[in-house]
Amino acid sequence: MAILREIPVNKTKRFLQTSLIYFLGNILIKCISFFLLPLYTGYLPEADFGYFDTVVALLNMIAPLIALEIWSGILRFALDYKVEQSLEKWSVVRDGLTVAMFSSLIYIVGGVILFFAIDPPYKWLIFLTGLGVIWQNVLSGVARGLERNRLYMSAGVLGSGITLLLNYILIRYLGMGVESLFIATVIGYAVHCGVIIFGSELIHHVRRVHSNSQRIRLLVSFSWPLCINSLSFWLLSGYSKVGVTVVLGLAAAGIFGAASRFASMLSLVTSIFNLSWQELAFASGKGEDRNVTYTRGFSMYSLVLGLAVLILIPITKLVFPFLVKGEDFPKALNLLPIYYFATMLSSLAGFLGSIFGAEHKTRHIFMTTLVGGGINVIILHLLLPVLGLVAAPLGLWIGFLIIIVLRLMWLKKRALITFRWRNALYYLAAFLTVTAIFYYANQWQLIVLTIVISIISLWLLRPLFKQVWQAVGRSKGGK
């Protein structure tokens, strides 16, 4: 707990400010999406829901590969300049957009050729969705690189809000099927991109600067290992959905997709803090005390995240019957404890990955992710026919655990982070205990369990609350 007491107040303040912005821009609207789960599971067949989830998983693999994940390069290089260095930031943006436009051309030509060769259902909606994935990520990277986080928040709220509203109208009142999910998603991406383009006056500012071929090469050199890493990461997250579809069918993929909606709420909250941490880590990348920042940040994050998972497990069983409808969708409940654990490990791996990015060691991110992704694929195909759907989150659990171990070993060897392995064993024992209660306890026992875990969590997090209070107090004092 001493680690939490020593987190620098100025860095805590910056972390809290960016986290609050990302919270407002992401979690509020995603909560609405989560509570629309009864609409999806009540009106859409499991196979249709599984088809949409599988297609989106494939697009999330294709987009970073084609675009070289250039949005990460834009963010990293733009943050090398202060806010007042506007022209330098916009120069980075222009160079990044040059790469993105070339990548989009490749996507368009390749997509047209592919869809003439094969004829999947809703092919042109799928085509537009993939293009939207690319540009939503690129322009989000632009907004964050310019440190226009409120603009980023506004784009997320409006884009997601339009998507959810259209989903509700198209499914509930117009009786449309899975095509409504694609239509709403495409329009939401367009709104998201439009808000950033016009809100930042992107076209005007980009015209004021010139491309720099040397920087373009640096951007590509920084980003391409991350793009390959995204493929490796997809072997962990996205491939599970594809593997379930191939081995067990679209209906099973729909059930797995329903479980993933619950886990995505956890990953959403953690991604907000990961976004803030990424900026803090990149900004600390040249500091002599960065090892202290990395260690304290990881310790704080893993504690908060671990406690959140323990609280979520019993709460989920209490609310699940109210949120999931349909004949087979409720089967997703038994997957959730292990899925939550896998999601937690995924977030911790991403947290450590930001440190590698700050240290310009993106190739190490790729290598560790490739190992974990390969192990997940092997476990998936070996165990899906034997264990059924539970093999999917189990493979994720093992794959992400290996990634974390490899990354911590590399960072500890170079004295960039300090970690006590025995703390992980203590947590594993607590998780297994809570999970056992989850499967066998009745409603009142689950309520008691939730209260007990909450009280223990509040006690353990006292130093963090004190640190937050000091940061808020300093902010109010104008310091």
C-alpha cells in the first residue's frame, strides 16, 4: 500500500482529468448500449447476433493491418510536442493522414475485388463498416494527439448515441434484422468522423503544413510492429469468436457474443484508464524517474481492476436474468467469471504494452502477443470440441497470462518495473473462492458476498482515495 501513497500528485491529477474526459465520452453511452442487450437478445436470433459479432471481429483484424495502425503513430509523435506547438502537431497529423489515405485506397480496391469473388450477406454494408473502423481509429488518434480530448469525447458520445438510437428504431419499430446493426454502425462511424473533422478544422490546418517524407518513414517504422501486434492480439480476442463460429456454429457464437457484452463493460472501463495511462506513459517516456511511474501505476491499476472483477462476479448473476432474454442466450451466464478474469488479464497486458510503446520497444509488444495469441488458437481448437464454449474464455485466460508474465520479466530485467509475484497468487485464491460461491450460492448469499467484497475493497483503496482527494484539492486550489 505504500506504493499508492507515493504516487506523485501532479501525475495523479493529469491521470484523473483525462480519465474523466474518457469516462464521459465512452462509458455513459456504452452503458446505454449494454442495457439494450434485452433488445438484441429478445428480437434477434442467436445465429444473426453471432454473424454480426463474427464479421466485426474480422474487420477489427483487417483494419489495423491495412492501415498499419497509423493512429498509434500519430498519437505517439504528436505528443512529443506541447499544445502550443500547433504547427508541429499538425505536421505529424498530415503525415499520418497521408499513410491513412493510401491504406484506404488499398482497402477499397481489395474490398471490391474480394466481394466480386465471394458474396457474403450484406457485403456492401460490411465493406462500409470496415472503412468506418479505419477512419474512426485514425481520427480518434488525431484528436488525442492534438490533446483535444473534449472533442474526442463529443465525437464518441454523438457517434455512439446515433448508433444506439438507430438500432432501437430499426429493430423495435421497423422490425429489421441483423442488417440494422450494420446500418446503425456505419452511420455512427460517419458522425464520429465528421465531428472530429469539423470540430478540429482539420482540412484548414492540414493545408497549412507540408508532408515530411522522413517523418512518414518514422511513423510507419513505429506503427507497423503495432499493426502486426494487432494481428497477434486479434488471435487472442477476435479469433475466439471466429473459432467458436467455425467449430460450434453461429448460434454458439451468438451466445458467446452475449457473454462478451458483459465482459466488454469491464474492458470499456479499463480502456478509459488505459487511454489516460497511455498518454501519461508516453509523456513519461523520457523521464529519469519513469520506472517509479510505471511501477506505481501498474500496482494501482492491478489492485483496482482486480477488486472490480471480484465485485462484478456476484452482481452479474443478480442482474443477468433482467438483461438477457431468448431461449439459449442465458447459457452465457456460466462463461462470465472466467471471461471477466480473461478481460482483466487483457487489460493488464495492454497496460504493460503502453510502457513498451513509451520505451519505443514495439517489437517486444509484437513478440509477446504473438506467443500468447498462438497459444490461445491452439487451446481453442483442442478444447472447443471437448469443453464447448467455456474453452473460449479459458484460452483467453491462459494466453493473456503468458503475455503478462513475459512482459513483466522483460521489464523487471531492465529495472523498469517492480512486481511481487506472491500478490498474484493471493488474488488467484480470492478469485477462485468468489467464483465457487458464484456457481453455488443463492440470491441472498450473493448479496452478502457483494457487500463483504465492497467493504474490503474500500478499506484496501483508502490510500488511493486519499491521493485522489489531494489531486482534486490541488486542482480546486489552482495549483
